[in-house]
Amino acid sequence: MTDSSRGGAGRPAKAAQASSGKSAKKSAKMSDGKGAEPARSSLFVGSTEKAFQVLHAFDGPRRHMTLADIARAAGLDRSATQRLVYTLETLGYIKRIADTRNYGLTSKVLQFSHSYLKANDLIDKASPYLLEISRNLGETCNLHELDGPEIVFVARFPGQHLINIDIVIGSRLPTYFTASGTAILSALPEDERIDLLKRTPLEPLTPYTVTDPDRLLERVRVAAKRGYAVIMNETVMGDISVAAPIIDEHGRAVAAINISVPTTRWTRERAEAELVQHVHVAATSISKSKFNRYAA
């Protein structure tokens, strides 16, 4: 994802919000991505699921909502929503907005992401490489992890040409529409690629987003042969992204590093010629640094 391009500056946020909104709906349904309800163990606690449905109701673009809004977004009845909101408010995760009937999340929810980021060894290993690329090239560098049919931004080092920061840590995008996602998929078995494709809503984010399943699978196979992926204008207009996968000790991709540049200063050809070596070296170094000590 680029952080420049005036023409598309608003689109990353919209894309991330759209993805988050879909995530909220999926969380509310808790389906397997194909519309079917998964079998559940007797150990499953339904009330805990509903509490998270309430929290995920805020994944969309609306920061503040009434009880009725939350109930609709979470897919719950008003009575259950009222009890859950009261509980989460008492625990400090939701707050009532003064002089309104609206509710919003509190900063306490950040404790979960802070704990995850602090415990993530991959971020520790990758950050020096991302920082070096950002400083030397002056362009934005990101670390993405795979989470089902989406990739998640887990580390981000903005470039020197930053105009608008529309993507933050925790933002999500469809795996198949991104260079990092394509790079990760390129190092996964074909059956997993197909499964993730079936679980991906093929709704374009820009006029250039590829949504044809055969074309998506083919470019993953091309990326597997090349060892990198390049995608342009598919998640936000004016963006060129070059990515390479980070491989674990089993030869499986677990993340990807990407460099994002704007079309106002770069062409696709120049990006491939100059940036591929940087993502390759960084991804290979991170893979060795993170996973070599686990190898048998």
C-alpha cells in the first residue's frame, strides 16, 4: 500500500474500512466463509462470541453508534446487545459518549494488539530490515501476516514522501488483491490457495482489481516461479507494491515484506528493476534470522 498518490489518498482507508466491515459481518455470522455454520464443540461459549460480535460492530467506518446501530451491526437482538454493552462498558472496553445516546470503543481495546505485537518475535526480527529499507530508499515498507483470506498489517515504516497515512497497524486487505498476499500464497500448497480463494469476496476495490479466479491463481503461480509479486492500482489507485514471502523452517510462507511506491514517481518496470532485490534480501534475511534456530 502506498502512502502517497493524491488521486487515491482516500481509497486505502475506504478499502480497509470495507474489509473491516465485512469482517464484522463475518464475525457476527461466525461462518466458515461459505455461508455454512461450522460444527461447534460443547466447550464453545456462545456468550463470549456475542461479546466479540459487539466489539466487531465497530470495525466499520462509524466510530460511534447507538444501541440499535450496534445490534444491527452485530446481528443481535436489542436486549442481548444492551446487556453486552453494559458489561463491556463496566469492564472499560466501551464508553458512553457524553450528552448522546452513542457508544464508542475505549483505548483499553488496544491492550490486546499491544500484547500481540510485543510477543511477536517475527516483528522484532523484521523491524530492523524494514527500517533500513525505509531510510535508504525513502519509501514505505510493510510487514504483513496472513489471516485466512486477508492479510494484516503488523509493522509499517512510512517513507520520506508521506502525504497521507491511511493505513495503520491492524488494517486488513483481501489476500488475493495484494502483492504481499500473492507472495505468501505463492509459497503455499495449491489446495490451500484454492480454499482461500473460495473464501475471498471477489468485490473489486478499484477499477483495476483483478477478480477473475483463474487470473488470480495464475499470477500466484507466476509469483511462485519468480519469488516475488508486483501489483499495481488494485487496492488503491496510484499504488505499486512489490513483495516477497518470508519462509519458515518448513518451507511455508508465514508473512511477507513489501515496498510501496506511488505511480507519480515510479513505473511498474522501474519498481521491478530496483525494488525486487531489496524485498528479496530482506525476506531471505528475516527468514534465516527468525527460523534457522528452529530447524531440525
